[in-house]
Amino acid sequence: MQTLFLQGPSATLRMTIFVIISLALMTIDHRWQHLDAVRNTLSYLLYPVEYVVDLPIRLYYWGEETLSTQQDLLDENRQLRDLQLQTRVQLQKLDILEKENDRLRRLLSATPKTTEDHLIAEIIAVDVDPYRHFIVLNKGSNDDAYKGQPIIDAHGVMGQIVYVNAMTSTAMLISDVSHAIPVQIDRTGLRSVAFGTGQTDYLDLRHIPHNADIRVGDKLISSGLGERFPRNYPVAIITKINRDTGETFIDVRAEPLAQLDTSREVLLVWTQNHEKPTPELEQPAEEPGKETVEKDAEESVVKDAVEKAVEESDKEVVKEPVEEPETAVIMEPANSGE
Amino acid sequence: MESNFKVVVLSLFVAFMLTIMPLPDWVVEFRPDWVTLVLIYWAMALPARVGVTMAWLAGLMLDVSHGAILGQHALGLMLVIYIVHLQHQRLRVASLIQQAIVIFFLLLLKQLIVLWVSGIVGHAPVTWLYFMPTITGAMLWPWIYIILRDIRRKFGDRVNY
């Protein structure tokens, strides 16, 4: 039965209270970012929605796997085997190089480069705000993902995690307007910061002087400054340089190497500052249980990284003074809370 | 639990699904604000059940799903529902077209509040397409109204409160 007079405070009073709470929440969230617990709780409610939305896509992949013919599978298997053999051969060499590199670094008493831990995460097929570049991953704090954790794909750095929930996490791509990543040109060692532009196809490099040695086609790698992203992962490739003499700095654009809008699997990386707490279960190179498709992606990333590391260290050892005068602004990778 | 409440929750679930469902790139910017539309309907039809509190909570969930700062969508959605709550009797007797026009301005208000907050925080989108959901939402309103009304009549309680 409906009572004649509704109980509880009036709508206006509640409205006023909620306005105040909203303003307080926004301020706290923006200034201090201390509301992870609230976000976490609410994300539990949201998880079923995400799960249901992602289900058809998962079913599609599942169907594709189950319904593919034996011949297709055999072909694919053979291809992957070939690929694996190739990467393995390359890895062997790199393994030795890495050890040698390590030894040399120790001789020079430089900080040893340790390899990072990886874990494959799948992007949950949900769309979020069309004007922000966020993706939702199926790994959360249950898998020791942490806030600020870098994510990469087979081609380069993709972004970093900004919110961690128990089962999922939200990551910001390097192309988001509020993202910035410290980079370095691998040819010259020139340091800079690549800012997201809100477009997936280019990043902005700011504060590069006119006399800088920089060319179209130069590869940008993460410099590791700011201590959020690991060093020497490929980030972007320079596509456009506009030298307007009227401006203080030149206008440089770079295209991200990671497939920001097409990747389905990404790698979570545990950097040296954030060791993965559990004993290593995921040994990227030689674990037989993992899905093969993801494996070569993983390997090529590891390979790339190692390759870079070796090149980089060689450069440092042999011709250190070549480094450009320091012009780049060094800053934190991003104000991740925004 | 009364069946009205179940219907409301279920329709909100679907609205959230539609909100995060992946769409091809060219339609993403036209995606109407499903959660707001559905809540406006319920605030009109069942003002005693669906009010400011529910709107605020739904808004918080929108914030989480959008990765926005907490309170952004909650504030906008809650204010819109507050207006609907005050005017629900007038809205109910209006024709569908008139309703759609009002809904347009309500959706615009919500978009503006969200935009202002984004602007203050420092990443406001810089395209007029940002207001597209307002237009598509208002255009879809008659259908949303009819569908939800039929659902309510079929599965809801007899007493409409």
C-alpha cells in the first residue's frame, strides 16, 4: 500500500546534500586521489555488466577456435612452430649478449639491467568515454597489477594502468590527452617527453630546440626517467617535423608503434621498482602451458627490449659524450589520476 | 522485492550494457546517454521509487565505467533527475514530441555539467560532436518512452508508484 505522505527527506534537501557530496568527491578525487576503495566497490557492481558485454566477443573467439578445421589448425600450428624456432634462435643469441652486457656493466660498476616480469592481459571489449583513451583489462589486483603499471603490446609501449580493481583494471593509453611519457631517440639519445594528443595516430614532442638532431623516421624509446616506464621499450616513430623559425621549439609528431586500437592482448610489465611479489610463474620465454599465439608476441617484445638494451648499453659504454645537451623537460609520466 | 523495482534495475542494467557496448568508431560519438534516458523515464513514471538517490548512485557507476573523476556524472545525472522529479506531473501529460524537446534540454544540461567538470579538471573534448548524444537521445526518446511504458505495464506492479 502506498502511504499518502512519503517518508524521508524531501527531494530538494537530498539534491542539496548530493550536490555537496559530489563536489567534495570530485575535489578529493582530483586533488588527492584517495578514493580507490569507493571506485573498487562500485566496480564490483559494474563487473557483471562488463562481463555480459564482453561475452559475445569471447563466444566469437571461442567459436572461431572450436569451429576451425583441422587443416587450418595444422597450418597455423606449423607457422607458429616456424616462428617460434626463429625467435628462439634469436633469443639464444640475445641471451648470451644479455649476459655479456650484464658482465660488462658489472665491470664498470654500472647498475645492472634486470629483466622485467610480464603477464598477458586481455582487453575487455567495452567502450568507455569516446573522448578519453582508456581500455579495460581483465587483470586486476588479484593478479598483482598496480596503479601506474606500464602496459605494452608486441610493438611498443601502450600506456599505463590508472585504476586497479580486483578483477579488472583501467589503463590510459599513451595517446590520451592527459598522458605523457619520457622518451629518448635511440639514434642520438636525445631526451624528450611525448604527450598524448587525443588522437591515436600521433603524439606530440614538445620543447625540442631548432638545432636538435632529429629526423623523420627516428625511433623513440622509453627513457625510463620518471621511473614509471621501464627503459628501452619502443614507443613511437617520428613522422613529421615542422621547423617554423618563428617558434621557439620545433613541432614534432610521432606515431605510436603499439597498435593502440587493434590489439586484443597486452602485456603488464613489472618494473624494478615494483617487483612482482609472488614467485615467478610466468616465464615468458619457456613456459609450455601458455597459448602459443601470445607467446611469439611476448617473445618479440622481450627480444626487442633486450636488443635495445644491448644497443643502448653499447652506446653508453663506448661513446657516452655523444649525448645531446640536456634540453628535455624531465617529468613524471602522467598525472595518472586524471 | 516488488516487481517495479526489479524492472527498474533490469532496465538500468541493460542501459549500462548499451553504454559500454563496443561500437564501430563512426557511431561512437552518436551513442545516446542511455542511463540518463532510462532514469528520466522512471523518475517520471515512478517518482516515489526512482529519485535523486538512485540517480546519484547510477551516476557514480557511470563515473567508474568512464574512468572519470568520481562525482562528475553523478552530479549531472542527479540534477537532471531532480528537475524531472519536480516536474513529473507536467511531463507525463505532455505529448511525446513535447517531451522529446524537454528531454533535449535535460540531456544538454547533463552534458554541460559533465563538460564543465572536465574543463575544470583540464581535459575537455574540443569538438561539437560532443553534443551529438543530446540530439540522438532526444530523437530516440519516443521509442524509449513507449518501450519502457509497455515493459512497465506488462511486468510492473498494478499500482504505479
